[in-house]
Amino acid sequence: MQDFSEILKKQQKNEIERKEKYGKIRPIIHVNHRESKFVAVGSRVGFSKKWKTFTDFLMDYIKDILGRSWGDAELKKPPEERHEILKWYERVCNFQLKQTKGQDGIYSVVPNGVFSAYLSLAYDLYILEHHKAIQEDIIRRLKLSDQFHGARYELFVTATCIRAGFDIKFENEKDRSGKHPEFIAIHKDTGQKISVEAKSKKRDGILGRFNLGITDDKVRLRVGKCINQASAKKSSYPLVVFIDVNLSPNMALKIMKMPSPNKISETVDRIKKTSDGKDIFNLLVFTNHPHHYGRDDEPDPKKNILSFFSEKPQTIINHPKTLWDLHQATLQYGNIPSKFPEKS
């Protein structure tokens, strides 16, 4: 029988490993009772007899938070007219039908792009609600086809800040006195406040946009405008800008190649020359999550990230380590628990 000190050491080790993989988010709260699994998310509790894994829970959770009636209404439309989320859902169901259960009755699969996209959306929604940072407006915009892409990226950015150990303070959308960032993030350990802005590049034929037949070799990066728009927002805090370049895996390899210089670093250097030698940002993060470019019979395409830490920012940051925490949290995107944690 283990003594108390051994149990405590094991718990501490497990907690360190959990945060290294999933970030500084609240643990999954669950309990078994009368043949059902109960899961607490934020201030509400759901339950089901079918949830053997955390993945099972997330597959139901996304339906509940977006609204089952909305999903059912979308499914009644012709396939080509459905919202992108429901197009993903149908492909996920087809993917699951091709998998084989193990002896324990649980699936063990290598996810393809659309499965990863759908599950990551569910998990980011869960993170926000579990930290009481979910807003009705983000749910509303996710369900609008013409706003889905931008809302999805803002959701990712908010979840990333939570993984990095920040609390979220949303700006007053009714304030028309000037442009402001998406939200203010407050680092729980240091009290450091930062302004956070999220921008995403829209590409024809991708995520519900009409396909004009533009091939990879004709795609241009063009993120300078995104950076300038983000920096124009009114704030007195250090600025962190996230930009989704939304490229195919092949194009990302060319444009985001390492080591520098690359197409992105050249764009950043050009902007520096127009800002009196000081960067308008403290941290600039470029991401590429090409789930939606993947084929259903292939594994999820590789993600890319490039972070630029300013050496000469216009606004000094008191705790620069918080920026590194954000970079690390960006790398944790896609790490999703598949099982419910064991009880100690």
C-alpha cells in the first residue's frame, strides 16, 4: 500500500505532465453514477450512459452547445447548402463507420483532417465554457456561414490564451469610440495584461467560400494588411497578434520554411521599416492548421507555426515570459484528451 507522500508525488507528477501536454486549463471534472458518466463544464453538468471516452463526450458536447435543433435543420438541407460544420459532421460519421472497435469496445484511430477539425472545434468550445469565457456572440457567428472562418479562429486564439494561463476580459462591443482588440488577457501568475488580436486569411474555395479555381501556384501570402489592421486597434497594453495564413500543406512548407528568411519574415521586416524602428507588436504568431485541406483517406495534415518576438516594441512588457507561454500554448493546439482521467 502506498503511503501519502508517494500518492502526493504521483499526483504532482501527473499534474505537471497534464499541463505540459494540454496547457494550464482546469482538469476534466467527471464522475460515474448509476451506470452514467457525469461531466461538469463551467457551471453546468451533462450526463450519458454512452460516454466511455472523453472523445465520446466531445462528440455530443458540440451538438448541445451549438444547438441540436440548428444541426437538425442544417442536415435537412441539400448537402451542398449545409453549413461547413455539418459537412464536417457527415464526413466524420463516414470516417467512423470505416473504423473497427477494439476488444474493449473503444475505437483507436489515426484521425484524418476533418475528424481533427471537428474534434478541435468541440474541444476549444469546451475550454471556453469550462473557464466561463464562452459568449453567445461567438456561438452565433460560428453558425453563420459567412462569419464561420473568422469566428473559428477567434475561438482558437481565446482557447490558446486560456491554455497559456490567462484570464479573458472581452471588450465592450457597444463601445464605438474607437477600434479595440478582440479582448484583453490577464496572466494569472504575474498579472501581466496584453491586448490580443486575431486575423485570418480567407481563401477562395476554402471553409465555405466560393471556389474561383485558383490553384496553389497562384496563391499569395498577403498578410501585411492583417498586421496593419490589428495594430490599428486602440489599446495601452502590449500587443499580441495571431494570424491564420490558411494555406495548403504544400504551400505552407514553401512560405513558412525554416530557418528564416522566408516569405513571412520578409513581410515582417518590411513593416518594421515603416514604424520608426520599433515594432507595433510584442508578439506576432502565424499559424496554419490545414485540417480542411486534408483528404478523408489520409492522416491529418501537418500544422505550422511561426512566432516573432519583438526586441524593440513600442509598448514595453513587464513579464516577457508570458509571451513565451503563449507560444508554447499555440503548439499545444490539437492535443486533446481521448480518455477521462483516472481517479486518484
